[in-house]
Amino acid sequence: QPYEQYFSEMEPAIDQVLPPAHWAGSDDGASKASVLSCSRSAIITPLCIRTAKVEDHDNLVAVFDAQSEVVTEIYGEYFIAELIESQNEDNKALVAEVDGRAVGLMCMTSDVDTNVLAQCFLLDPYDNLLKPNYMNRIREHAAEIFGGNEDAKLCALGDYMQVAIASIDLETLLQSVLRQAGEERRFTAVAFLGQLQLQEFSDELGEVLQDFENRVMTLLWQHNFLERRHEANTLIEADKVRDCMQTFMSLDINARRAIADEALAKWDEVSEILQHTKDAMAESDMNATGEGDGADGEDGESAEGPAGPTVIETVVYLRALLAEEEGPFSFDFLMKLTMVLHWWGDVDISSPISELPEDGFRSALLRLRHSEEGLFVGHPNSPTWLANLPPHAKDVFCINMMCLDQAYQTQAQDFMLPAFSLYPEKDYCIITQPHTAPNTPLLNAFSIVPPRPENTFGHVLYLVHRAALLGPPKIRYITSADLEFIPPLIENFQQNTQNEVMEQLEKFIVEPEASATSNGFAENTELHSFVAEFDEQVVGLLMLQIPPAHEVDMLRCCYHLDDYLLVEHHESCENKGHTRLLHCVINPLFQKFARRLQQAALRVMGRTVLFTEMDLQTSASPIFKELLQVAPRRPAQLKKILRQPPKVACFANIEKEPPTEEDLREEERQKLLRDGSRTKALSIVTKKLLSETKIPVNARIVVVGASDCGLSFIESLLSIPHLLFNSLTLLAPGGLEYHHAQHLPLVAGTAAYSHNELRRIMLELRVRVLDSRMVQIDRQQKCCVLQDGALLPYDYLIVAAGPPGGVFFS
């Protein structure tokens, strides 16, 4: 048969395989069961991905024009060639080639504004797209600030100076001073100071550098530390200022560590020179005071006490270290050493008369050798929190242009691994797309990052980690060796929940080992605990429980469960094939595999339905987005005002019949329905639905008014099983309770949704509710103007304001 040339038989992982009767298509039970597999690459040849060349222009223009002519009209006819030719360390371009012809282009850049993205999206689980060691320091800094230490800093004075100098247009400043002085190359120190005083900085930077002009003059002296400090009329050459600033800006963390290492490597020579300098200065002090000064005692010793420590000026010590003075260092090295020690080593070398520390800077050099890079971060609540981080601290690159021939769209993910290879130090890749852009096969590899409530970014943010491209994690039962990896996964749980989870896991590990069957675990174990493993690391935890026999009937009584599945189709399994999801936590990098992991767990357990009841009094797990929320049943609404009993009770003395079993069951159901203390929301999904990924809908849908019509419309959207709406907004003045606060029984308002019912379908967790009022619709900009002047953009606007207030009660 034709398929045999592509498929091969898989070897069994265990010796004992299920008998053939359990396999589909087994007629007589005598044939041997087997599984055939086929690799995708054996059928579909992967695209050849290589670095883009200018010669690819002609082929790529045809691909771009076939999909959109707008790009060529805006950027010109040869913009693709210019884009490819402008590749550098930050900007890269890849081409997909088929039969020697370019059929696709992907352009990337590592110049990403992580501060803007962190202000608009919930990126903390992804370290705000920074390298983990940098983000850990920033989190510790934020904890100190929120703990009351407002003066906590992550950088030294030298880091602030570098940021301030980088923000100045030095060439324009020097030209302005030269014009005032009427010179071409020199100007006076006082004129330079005047221009420096006119420089303005941000509030956080200006607070630290209040004496910026004098600090710059200190830096100029350190550039030539053997001379005197500049006075008011001292002439300064503009070229020396440029050289000084360039030298200072080159002192990054690696350069500072290299300087400290080199100085410490020659410390034997340095310590010998330090001792000679101390001896020479002590001898000089003795000669200066004179041998006859002071009264001598009878034994010839000085009447004064022992001499104090000898004070050595730093310049004298540095001069002795020069190679011209038979020292170990050059002038350029000592110049940089002076700057590093003063600005990053907490040592005062601001003038020629600064005193030398007793250890000759050894302790300062040891601190510099193990110092961390300075990070100029603002207050965590500041809009410029992460605005000034160095480029190498960022752990992300961005795809800013992508085009692929329509015939190869399904192979777009072939670009991803070569793209990461061009940025070996970056772990994240992001794409921003308009809200109304269609989903492409490339985006199937990405996860959507949820926006912040105050988001002002006009696009949707997609993100993928390089590890997520290597395949999904594997599901297996938890073992005792996995327990040490569980606490980091559940650290965001409440402490009592963490303790309960660990106790249940330890109990599960012990009990199945005692009642293990041939497949390793007993089929009737009430609790089943799984871990998701990737590259020998635990990245997820799933805890499932087989419910009691009557649990499904109770759920059918309290919720509209029959609207979402046919319970009779799951009758073949024990307890109707249902299993309860107790806990599910997955590393955010692998969150997009959540449905696949749940399906694998159900397969191992032999179950077909997964449900969970979430207590809305506590924080809800984000896993509810992968499930379907089941609406609760509503009991019949009765009048709360009791009528007066009739004067004549004709049948008062007639004995009531004893309630039947059906009557008791119905009474129990009604009691459950009227139980106002129930605050749980039911979410459910079948194994079949888990095999179908929900299609994300990113269009911004704004519903004006929390009327019955508006709420019913939102509920209808949220109940579609194969769609995931990511941007639903409800504009409801007063919130969700104001409609039915004054309603009386058995009037028009009785049909309205109660606040408790809305919470139990998790509406407030899936819809952004704004307590505001729309006063105008701007159709050109496609936004609603709110009463406070704010603009609410939309792609689809549904006006369901309902009738004017009080129309039903007039």
C-alpha cells in the first residue's frame, strides 16, 4: 500500500501490551495490535531558511505585491533591497527559499522598548522581557522601595553620570561655548560651567546630580590628574573635553572589572611601592619637624606620644605607580583607575590633595572586581521604570515584518529556529499585530500576553520562548523525586493551600505504590497527580480527583450542564467519565500547551470529561480560559411578601400524603438552587474539545449598557466553545448591580441577571467592566468618548443601553 513507504511501526514502551480486543478495528481479537508513525518532514519538505541577500529583491517584490500593494506605495519600489542591505548587529533578515527562488522574508530587530511594553502588558511572568539576573535585582530593588527604603539605588554615582552625559548633545554644547568665547578650540572654565548649569534632566536624575557642573569639572581633572584643578580663567581645549567624555563613557562593567583585575594582579609591586611611599613620607615629616623640636626626657625619648599615621596625598601615590617612575602602570591606565575608584569605588579622588586610604585602594578594588552592573531604574510606579536599561539587559527580539507566499503559509514556523540562532543571547521573540488582523499559522506558535487595565497600546502582543519551539512537555505521574520542584510552581498560592497541596502529593506518592497494578497505578485511586516534564525539568502540576457517584447528578441539578454535553455518552465510564480538576499550574512559557496537557492526563486516567468548581471568594486560576463556563440554574422567583392567610381554611384538617422519594429529591434540588451562599463557578470541558485549540478573537468589542440585552449578548459570545474573546469591554455606569437594586418581585426587572449569577459565569474575569458613561461616538477614530473625556477605542460597538431608568416602575 502507498502509505507503507512513509509509515513505520513503533516499538512498545512496555513489555505487556493491552489485548487486541481493546483496540479499535479489532474483529476476531487474534491480530496483533500495532501503531504506525510518520514524520511531518517525510511528507512536507521543510523550507530552506538562509540570510537575506539584496539579489532576492525581485522575487520578494512579487510575493509582497501579491498580498498587499500598500507597502510598496508607502516605502518605495526598492524598499526591500534597502531593508536587506541595512542589516547590522541589531537588525537581521531571513529568506525562505524553494527551488532557488525566494518565497518569503522575515525581518527582525533587537531594538525593543521593553519599558513601554511593561507599562501596557502583564509581562512580569516573563521577567518583563529582561534577562533573569537583571530582573531579580530589579525586583529586590522594588521590594526595598515598597518596604520604606526610598533611597535604595541599583547604580553608583558613575552610572548616573554616564546616563546624564549620554543625554547631552555634547558637540552642540561645545560649539555654543566656543561661539561665546570667540575661539575655535579653547574656552574658559567659567564659560563651560555656565553652559553646564543650563542642562536639564529628569526629576530622578536631577535629584541625584544636583551639582552636575562641578562633577564634570572633577572628571576633567581626573583625565589629567597630575595637573591642578581648573580655575575660573583656566583655558580648556574642546578636544580634551571630547577625549575625557569618550574615555569615561567607555568604562562599562567589563572595563571596570578588567581594570580592577589588572591592578590586583600586580598588587605585590603596588604594595611594595605603597610601603616605600609611606616610609618616604614619614621620613619627610620627621625632617620637616626637626630633631630638636620638643622636650626630650632623661632617657632621650620624645616627651610626646608616638607619631600618628602618615597622611599621603593620592596624587603622590599615583605618580609613584607610573611607568616613568619605574612603576607597573601607564598614565592612561592610572587615569581610568582614578575615574573607576572615584565614581564606582566609593573613594574620594576629587582633588590633588585627596587622602590615600590606608590599604592603598585594595578593598575598593576587591569590591569592583565582584560588583554588579549599575542599573538606572526609576520608581516601580513611574512610567520610566525600565526606560534606561542597557540593550544587553534585554532578552527579546521582535519580528517587525513578515511575508510568505500563500502556498507555503502553513510552513511559516520554519523561520523560528533560524531566527533564534541569529540572536543566541535572546530567549524571547515577540510580534505585535492589529486587533483586527487575522490569525496566521505563524502565530499558532505564540502566546497572547494579556494587557493591563490601563493599556494604551494599539496592538496585540504575541510572545514565544525558544524552549516552547522544541515541543510540548510530557505528562507523567508524579514521583518522590519531583517533590522538590513543586514549591516554586505553587509559590503564588496561599500558604494553607501550599501546605494542603504538598500533603496530598506526599499521600498520593505513598498510596499508589502500595496498591499498584500492572500499569503502575491503581485505577480506582481517588486522587491522581501528574507533572509536566520538559528537558528533565518539572514545568507543570495537575491534580485530578475522581468525584463521588452522585456528584454529576448534583451538578446537573445546579447548573445547565446538559446544554454543554450529553451525559449519556459518558455513561460507560465510572462516575459518567467525569473527573474534577483540583489544581493546575503550568510555567507561563508553556501555558499554550495547557489543553494538550489536560487531554493527556484524561487519556492516562481513562476519563472523558474534566470539570472544576472555582470558589470566587479566592483568586481564580487562569486555566478557566481553556474551559467552558456553565451557567447556574435559576429557581422560580416567588414573592417575598406573604399574603394574609384566608379566614376559612376548608382543607386545613386534611392530612398530607407522605413525600415520595422523588419529592424528597426534588426538595433537595430546590434547596440547593436557593442556597444563596453558593459562590462557586462551574467550568467544564470534554476530551474531544481539548483536541481543538480555541481560536483567539482579538477584535475590541465594546458593549454599551448592562441591560438584559447587553448581558445576554456577552453571555452568548462567551458560551461559544471554540472561540476565545480577548478584548470584551462592558460600559456600565455604576457597575453591574445598579440595574436590579430597586427591583421588586414579579415585575419586569425579575428577568434581569442577578449579580451573583454574573459572578458565577465568571463574567467579571472575562470582561473588562468600566464604571463610566458614553457621551459621544467618534466614528472616524472608532472610539467612544466617555464622560471624563477619555477615549475608548473599539472595532465593534454594540449599543444596548436599555430603556430609560424607571420606565417599568412609573
